[in-house]
Amino acid sequence: MRLAYAIHGYGRGHAMRALGVLPHLMARHDVLILAGGDAYDILHTDYAVTRIPTLAYHYNAKGQISDWLTFKRNFPAVIDAAVGGPASVMVANVLKQFEPDVLITDSEIFSLRAAGRLGIPRITFDHFALLVYCKPNIPWYDRILFKRDSGVYRLLYGGAERIIASGFFSAPPRRLGVCVVGPVIREAVRNTRPTNGQHLLVYLNKGESDYTPRIERALLSLDIPVRVYGTPRRGLQQNIQFKPLSNLAFIEDLASCKAVFASAGNQLCGEVVHFGKPMLCMPQGCVEQRLNAAQIEKMGLGMQTRKGRVTPELMQTFLSRADDFRENAKRESRDGEREAFEAIERYALELSKQKDRRTAEKQNAVTKG
């Protein structure tokens, strides 16, 4: 089959998920990859990637996600995708030239809309679908915002013929045509053996604003090494080593750490649980990450906190419970890579056959006419 795979470019999780299934898909099919932003930067060194625009969260002066700025700065792109503006035409032309049988999209709006206009069957494959098309246990304080975000997701990314939802936790689907798979563990992670080191791994998605003086004081108070990813800083400050983002180095530090202090993206949570590491979550200000952090706590895999509540005492409490969290993580580990690949192939084959039947019926109708 000829498959187009489009990846949302904000953050690293979408690209990490793609890295789990792309090698299998490319070994069996002709695959066109479309991505922008962070996803393009991560993928283009190893794969031929067509660069496309991407939506993004935007932050206020306090380093918090701003709904207003996010809406304002993404609005022109959303309108472009909705009405077939210049960016959409560019993506549509790429799809026309490639002539895919099916489009797979990981939260990527331009390809989803362009494929719909071109009559190309679509599969959405992401984590947020677990919230929208399944029945997770949403914390009471987020239920109103959950309804809002679910509505926005359906407005932007609805309409696909098949849904694949990936998550480190599971939830029952709301309807047929929805498949729930575990977190997609990429090959480099699966090939790395976990060990029990003594350092704390810190990953901050927005390190320039998340790495506050309060958090720095808490990390400096620890009597163990700390390795920090995601900030613009480099070098050594007492027990803290600031490191640049690098796939292999990060995986090695994750596999060998004592525990993790990080934001609560689904892909990262899945890899942390895969390695059996305790996790202190500091979710970004969105429903998805708060749900992920709540699940980490509920499953006995770690704790959650807010940026303004990080203290030396909290860090010590978390690390003192690390052994219990580690034992629980061993029972919860799940690799959805094979499940995801098989679901994509199954749905792609179904949709491709349906498309072929419709094309044949149209041709027969024209011939008879």
C-alpha cells in the first residue's frame, strides 16, 4: 500500500510515537512522511520528510499556557485548514502527487483536512483520542475543561474513518472503529537495558520558563546527582548537570536513573513506566497532561505536583517512596508498538479495500451510463 503519515510538530511525543511504527510500515509499504516543527527536526535526519506548517501552544509571561494567545496565533492556520488556504493547497498537492491509499495522522490538521477533500481515507493515531473517543476517569476538577477540549479536538481532528488511541493507561472505547493500544515504545528504547543508577533525571518541556528558582533550590538540596534536559543552560552547577536534548543520551540517562521528575506527556510517561522508573509529574497546564499525572498517581507509579509547590521536602518524600513506585511500575509496563502497527495495517487495508470498491462502482456507473 501507499501510506501518507502526517505528524503534529509541537513537542517531541508525536515524533517519538511515529519512530515506534515507521520502521515497520516502511519495510512493508511506500510511506510519505509529513511533519513540521519539533517533529521535523527529530525525524528529518533519518527519514525523508516533507516539511509542513504546524499548530502550537503559546505561553504567557509567567510561562503558563495561554488559551487566548494559543487561539489568536493559531487561528489563521485553522482557517487555512478549514477553507483550503495556501498551506492546505500545498499539502493537498503533495498528497495528490503521492496518491496514498490511506492517510495516517498524529494530530496533524492540514493533512487531515486535505485528505478529506481529496477523498483519501483517514486514520487518526494519537493519545488525545483516548480522552475523546474512550471513557477515561477524568478528575472532577477538569470535567468542564475536558468537555471544551474534547469539542475543540472533534472540531479540528474529527471526521477520520478509523481511530487508534495510544496510552500508557487504558480506557474502554465509546464506539466501533476505535482501537486502544498501549504506549508505542520506539526501538532505541526497547533495545536499552534499564539499570538502577543514583541520578535524578529531569525533563522540562518548557525549560526556559519551567526551570524556576524554586525548582533549582529543590534540586540543589538533593544529595544525589541531577541531570536536567530541556533548558538552554549547559554545564555543571554543584550536583546538577545541564544537558542538551539528544535522543540516545536521554534514553541512556532515563534507563539508568533512580527516578524521574518531568512534565506528563503520554509518550514520556509510557517510556518511564517501560523502564520501571518512579515518576514525579509536573504537568503542563492542559487537561491531557493533568489526566496523565493523575493516572501516574492512581496507578501507584509516582506522584504529581505543580510548579509552585516544588520543595526540597517534596523531593525527599518522593525519593523515599521510590522503591514502592518501582515495584508497581514493573506490573504496569506495556509496549503497544506491535498492537499499534497491527491496528494501522488492519484499518488501512479495510479502508483501502472500501476505497477500491467505491472507485470500481463509480467506473461501472459511468460505463453503464
